[in-house]
Amino acid sequence: MALTRVTSTSARRHPVGPRAKRSLGRALIYAALLLWTFICLFPIYWTITTSFKSAVDVTQAHLVPWLDFQPDWKGWRSIGLSPDTLFATSTARSEFVNRFVNSIITSVGASFLALILGSLAAYGLSRFRYKFAWMRNDDILFFFMSQLILPPVVLALPFLVLYKALALLDTRFGLILLYTLTVLPIVIWIMRDQFNSIPIELDEAAFVDGLSTWGAFLRIILPLAIPGMVAAFILSLVLCWNEYFFAALLTSTDAKTLPVMVASQTGSQGINWWSMAALSSAAIAPLVIVGVFLERFIVSGLTAGAGK
């Protein structure tokens, strides 16, 4: 009788073990994800809260508004974007708008140009077989990607001399050309994977229907590659938007971008952290909005061909 009771009790307890393990594993996964989310979002939180701090609150590392410190519009007032200065004449706001427009023109222009050139190069590497000396398709792709290994400081003097000779210093067009070269390898890499995920039978069917290579590319393949194009464009936009080294080296007044303006927030008493934080918050806001609304395109574009 006792033996039977023990056996039935153990039988009832047996399913609880795996269920408890699954619950514990799920809880650990969620805890790790929450920790990683906190790590990723904390710098943004720190930047935004710093833009509402005074000098004392910044130096004492106060974190929680209305508990550790009283929020103030000092950082936003310094760039003319506070509620009390938004509709008044402000030299700082005019400078911010000019730098903001420069960043938009150079980033969007370079990303769009890199997307056009990179899509053409990636389609060629995906659909045709090339031989240049000892180099084949994979070698050519590696050559493009290897350009990212080169430190930007190595190119500083050559570009400075070249841009001075071509009268491209402190011009938006000069930055667009340079940024295009900077992000072109990444666009080629993303778009090649995107084109590889599209069956080549679609090209062959288009040729049978009488389309040329350009017709098949523009009318059949390119519309199917839109997610990858959006992902490549957004990634290029982010990289160009945040670029500082060449913008500080090759611009002075007319074509200066937001990262250069953020880095120049110094005063007689040191760095104006509140102004720098306000500028940084205003600078990252457009990228956050673009990322939120186009997230599905970014994910689908960057994961193209991952299942193969």
C-alpha cells in the first residue's frame, strides 16, 4: 500500500520537473534580454536627461528627474530650442539648422548614390562571373570589403591635398563623394546577399519573355530587392550621419555637419555637457524615428539569405 502511494506520488511529480526547467530557462532569457536592453538604451537615457541638467547635476551624476534633480531647459535654451526661445530670433538655432541641413543633404545624397552604384555592382557580382587577373567574384567582393579595414587617418593627408587641388574643401559635394566611397562596400555586401536570395530562374524567365539584362534588373529583380535596398540605405544613412573625422578635417564653415558642431561645445569653463547632450538628442531623433518606422525592412534586408 505504501509502495503504491509513493509510486503514484512520484508519477504525479514527474511532469513538474521539465515544466519548471522550461519556466526557469524562459525567465533567464527574458532577464538577459532586459539586461541587454538596459545596456543599449542607458546611453540614450543618459544623453536625454543630461540635456535637462545644470552644471551641478551633471558633475554629481544625478540620474532620475524630479527625484535626483529638477529638470531645466538650459541645454535646449543654449541651442535655441527651448519653449521660451523657440519662436524668438536665435543665432544658435540658426547655426543648428544649417548644420542639420548639411547633415541631411550629405548623408541622404551619399547614401542614395552609394545605393545606386552598390546595387549595380552587387547585381553583377551575383549574376555574372568575372575574371580580373587572379581575382574572381569572391576576391572582388573581398577587395571591396577590405577597404573598411583601412584606418581613416591614413587617408587624411591624401584627401586633404586632393580636395584642395579640386576646390572641394568645405563643400557638401565633396563630403557626398567621400561618404559614398566610405559606405559603398557595405552596400555592395548587403545587396549581393539580397540578390543571391532571389532565384536566378526569374532572370532566365525574363530573358525568355524578351527582356534585356537591364530590363530584367529594373523590372523584375530590383522590386524584389526593396527590403535589402531599404536596409542598405538606412545603414549607410546612419554611418554618414555619425561620421566626424572627415567632416572635421575637410570642412570649416559652410559644409560643417552636426557631429562637428556637437564636438565643438566648449566654453571658457570647459565642456558644456548640457548643450552637447541637447545637440546629441536632437541629432539622434531623426535616426530613431526612421529606425522605428522602417524596422521590418531593416530586419528582412539584413537577414536575406540567412536561411541558406
